[in-house]
Amino acid sequence: MTKVDVLLGLQWGDEGKGKVVDVLAPHYDAVARFQGGPNAGHTLVVDGKKCVLRSIPSGILRQGQMNIVGSGVVIDAVLLMEEVQQLERDGINVTSRLKIARKAHLILPTHRLLDAAGERLKGSQRIGTTGKGIGPAYTDKVRRTGLRVGDVEGDFLARYERARDGHMRLLQALGERPDLSQLEQPWLEAIDFMRRFELVDCENYVNGLLRGGKRLLAEGAQGSMLDVDYGSYPFVTSSTTVCAGACTGLGVAPSNIGEVYGIFKAYCTRVGAGPFPTELHDEVGSEMRRLGHEYGAVTGRERRCGWIDLVALRYAIQLSGVTKLIMMKSDVLDAMPTIKVCDAYRLPGGGTTSQMPYSIDNVTPIYTEVPGWLTDLTHATSEQDLPEAFVSYVSLLEERLDVPIAIVSVGPDREQTIVRKNRG
Ligand code: GDP
Ligand code: IMO
Ligand code: MG
């Protein structure tokens, strides 16, 4: 029996998971998404051509891999259909290479309306969700009123109408005037489109692959600091983004987890509201945004930028039992004369901590400053090409995080990836 390797984000999402899954995919027989939904935007760049995946695993651009949308995912049938059609227009065969879990939950058109209404009601306390209906779909799942992919095989329409009518009553009670006229028909057509894929009992399918000696990579969405239990609650998403989510989302036992790849940027970003201790409101932050093209892949929103936060990274590593680290977007810091590393927080009530406190509202980061490398990394192709100051930065992070950094990424393209010897 083989084990599932897991790759997940350690910050607030958008670490570069899509790029790295695409790079690692040839080492695997299958890639599976285990949580989240189309709130994700995973960007792959191949020969200068960009592709953004939202629900489909990032192994899809490779030829030999099976791709699985797992039970822990929530699916918007319209967005899935659009994603498939775009890929097929680009010559990628999706239909025979994508399996969908029967136990994955469906995002209904009314879930999107409820997401928007919930945000409006929260006013200044709004989360800044992606507006994709994620929270309401997961709410229905735990309320035990959700519709699942497997339901399309049965008396689907009646069940759908019951769920929809319940949502409509709720929206009206919230003072909304819900209008489904443009949304319902395309959604029902997209549900029909979904029938072309093989629906699987993901837990049986995945364990069957492992018993057959197949290698499987589980792809996380969002990031550990957006985890519903351990993230900066309530400014989080509604799923389990840490490694445990791969077990529940795919139906794999904890003892069958292999390597856990934790991925982070050489700095840090966050999109949407919520605390972000190392956020920069100055020109350095704007430079990071400009050089890193830090705008949401899904919503186009500006991402907030700041220095790397080792308190949060150590916490995320602990939560998921990360065995290997992957550092992304190193090149974005190429022109910074000085780089700051947050290793502890000063607490609002006095004192300091290097461990994640209950709340990170109003903590102040304590920084170590290190010299930048002032070298263009984007053309580096091997470890020999990496400047000394950059290697020192990597070594400092390895020492403070106590996990080897196996891969460094120096640009968005598949090729701009350096696997470090003795670490990989
Ligand atoms: P994901 O959600 O974790 O897959 O990440 P996103 O795709 O939302 O955001 C990462 C962005 O950074 C994308 O635009 C990638 O093309 C880009 N990217 C990934 N790795 C690198 C890198 O090493 N350097 C640079 N400059 N950009 C990168
Ligand atoms: P990937 O997989 C960055 C954020 C939203 C918001 C909060 C809740 O591309 O890294 P939701 O729509 O999930 O209810 O929004 O979570 N968020 C993300 N931020 N990357 C993502 O995905 C995100 N998915 C959700 O901005 O703050
Ligand atoms: Mg993203």
C-alpha cells in the first residue's frame, strides 16, 4: 500500500500551490483536491501561457495523471463546466481524466445569494469572501440539509426545489429580494453536463489506488491560516485546510499520509479582511504587490502584502506535520536591500511570544533584519546559480522552522523551479 502525499498552503492562501502541483504531478499517478471549492484560484504558467484552475486539480495539464475532485470539496456546476470547456478548447482532455466524488456537496445558486446577503448584513465586520457561496454550502453540509453530487443520480429536481425554497424563504426573511431568473436554468444545465464524468465513491476509489501501489498527491486549497478551526477565526474560510482535511476530504486514514509539503511565499499576502500582523502599508508593501502581481486570481482584488511571519509558519507546520517546505516567489524580493523576518509578536497587554496566541488582533511583529541578495533570480536554473545572501536567507528560515526547504521557486513558469539536492 502506498501513502498519499499532501501539498498545502501554510499562509493565507495564494502561496503558489497550483504551480507546484503542476511541477510535481509527473511523479504521481493521480492528483486529488480535498477541500474548498471555486473560491480557489490556482495559477499554472506553461511556456508563458497562463491557466487558472478553480475546482479541477492542478495535475490536469499533464497527460498521464488521473484527477479527482474529492468528497470534501464543494462544487459550483456552472463554474466547473466553464473550467472544463476552457481546458478542452485549449486541447486538454478533461472528461476521461476527471473523477468526481459522489459525496462532494453542491453549491446552489441560492448559496451565492446567501453569501452576498451574509456579507451585507455583517457590514463593517464582513469577511470579504470570494462571493462563491462557500460558507452557505458548507453550512448546509453540517446542518445536514445539503445536496450532494450523488443526488443527481436520483430524484434530483424535487430535492433541489425543496432546498431552493428553504433558501428563498431565508433570503426574504433577511429582507432580500432574491432573483433566480438568470441563475437557475444555466445551473440545471450545468448539472446535466456534470453527468458526463465518472462519479466515484472517493474513499473506495482512492484507497483502491493506494492498494494498487499508485502514487497520489492531495492538493489543498486556501491556506492554514484560513482553516475554519485554527485560522484567524472568524476571518477564515469554511473548510479544513490543514492536513487533517486531506484525511476527511478523501477518506484516507491518517496512517496513510506520506510526505506533507508545506508551501509559503518568501514574504506573505492576504486577501479579504482579518488580522495580518506583518502587513505593510508603505511603499515596500506596494512594491511587493507590483512585483509579485498580487491581485486575486478569482476576484482580481488587491492582495495585502507584508513580511514573512515565522510565528504563523511554525504554527501551520505543527498543525499539519509538514515534512518538507517549498518557498515560492523568491524573485519578488530580488530588489529589496533589507528583508525582515518576524520571529515573535509583542502582545497588546505586554510581553512577547513566539507561539501563536489565541488572537493576533493588535499584536506587533518583532523583526530580525537580514541583507537582501540584490540579484535577479528569475534566470537561476540550479542551486549553483543562487547568490550567497539568498542561500543565507533560506538557511535562516530552515533553522527557525526546523524543516528542510526542498524546493525554491524563482518565477511563475513551470521551469523556474529549483529542487535542492539533499533536501528533495
Ligand atoms: P495558489 O492559489 O496557491 O495556487 O496561488 P495563486 O495562483 O493564486 O497565486 C500565485 C501567483 O504567483 C500566480 O500568479 C503564479 O503564477 C505566481 N507565481 C507562482 N510562483 C511564483 C514565483 O516563484 N515567482 C513569481 N514571481 N510568481 C510566482
Ligand atoms: P487559493 O486556493 C486566498 C479568503 C477570502 C476571504 C476568506 C473567506 O487560491 O489559495 P470564502 O469565499 O472562502 O468564504 O472566503 O477566505 N480566501 C482565499 N484567499 N486564496 C484562496 O484560495 C482563498 N479562498 C478563500 O478572500 O478572506
Ligand atoms: Mg489562489
